[in-house]
Amino acid sequence: MKILLDFLPIIVFFIVYKATGDIIIATAVLIPATLAQMAYTWFRLHRIEKMQLVTLALVILLGGATILFKDKTFIQWKPTIVNWLFGIAFLGSHFIGRKTVVQRLMESSIELAQQTWRRLNFGWVVFFMAMGVINLIVAYGFSEDTWVNFKLFGMLGLTLLFILAQGIYISRHLPQQNNQD
């Protein structure tokens, strides 16, 4: 459910773009859709994560610039900037604090060795940095329509594949249970 909520503004952006063929109009709808997503999150959980606030700020800033200057470049850079900021935050957690971001997010559910947590976290660093680069390759190397499709299906698909790969990696590093009765 959370991943659907996270992707809801992108889905709305996609639908409006496909209906109108206009990235400026789609961006104009993306901003209130993201605001509504944050309001719903706040209403439901009574908190909003820092990176969600950063994403909202970038949607407003870069989306606003896209609309104001009628230039799609600003909104096309948003996924890259968001991914790179995530990557920097995850990388920073290797050096700041005792636990990586991944460990803080998942340690209540599973038990892993410290080195495994660090490898998982570093995997996310590489993933976020790569996603930022891939977004720019698609934005500048392909049509606007292809970029819009990639923004929804490509990024979501790659994220789900990466999560699956992480799950397989985690399953191989779980502590062995002794099943004696």
C-alpha cells in the first residue's frame, strides 16, 4: 500500500500527460497531487518523513519552474535530484551514527550481521545514484513520451526488481535457525 501511495502523484502525472500530451499541464496537476499525498500521509500517520518533505519541496520548486518557464527540463531533473539526495543520505549513514538507514528501517523485522546491513545500505546508494543517471539518459536521449513512460513504469519496475534482489540477498544472510524441539 505504501509503494502505491508513494507512486500516486507519478500515476496522476502519467494519466494527465497521456490524456493531454502536455507535460506542463501534467506538472501543474503533479504539484497539488503531491500536496494531497502529503496531507493524507500526515492525516493517517501524524508524521511526514524528511525525504518526503524534500521530494515535496523539489516538486513545488522544479514543477513551479517548469510551469513558469514552460520548460520540461526542470521536472525531468526532479527524479535525478531526488534519487541522488537519497543516495547521499544513505551513504552518509555509513559515516554518521551507529546504524545505516537500511538497518534503522528494517532491523525491527529481521536480524542481520552489521556487515550485511552495511552492504545492503551501500547497494541502495549505488541503486539511487544509478537511477539518477538513468533518468538523465532517458530524459535527454529519448522522446518526452518515452521519458514519461520511464518515469512511471521504468522507475517503478527497476525499483521492484532491486527490492526483489535485496530480498534474495537478505534471505541468504539470515541467521540459521536451529529447529530442534
